Amino acid sequence: MATEVTIQDAIGVLRRSLAGEVTIEEANTLFSSLSNHSEQSVQDALHAAVHFLTDADVRQSDPEYDRLQRVRLAEKLDALHRLAGA
């Protein structure tokens, strides 16, 4: 049975993704635990983290793509903070 992913879990993964401190496997594990999560923004944020991590090679070769993906992930992080009331 999947464990409920909290907003704080998602915030942590996004922060660590931006800092280069999370693995694709870790993000995928959390993302696969989302089947019953009621907050679409948590699902969207973790999906964005997985996408960000899997596109590391593209981001490395294309600075503008890297910038856009980092902005997108930061926007997801801001949305989660608002949802959490932080």
C-alpha cells in the first residue's frame, strides 16, 4: 500500500531537485505514491521534479532550457508553499 505523500514531502523534493541533491529514483518513488493524493498541485510538482531530473542532459547542453525548467520548478515550489500556508 502506498504511503500518502505530504505537501512537505513534495516541497523537500523540489528544493533538493533544484539543489541537485535528489535522485531520479527518489523522485519517481514519491511520484508513484501519488495515486490517492487529493491535491493536484502536489502531483504536478512531483511530476515537474521527475521531468527536471530526467532532462539533466538536455539542461546541461542548453542553458536557456535549464533556466526555463528551473523557473518552472521554482513556480511549482511557490505554489506548494502557498498551499501549505508557509
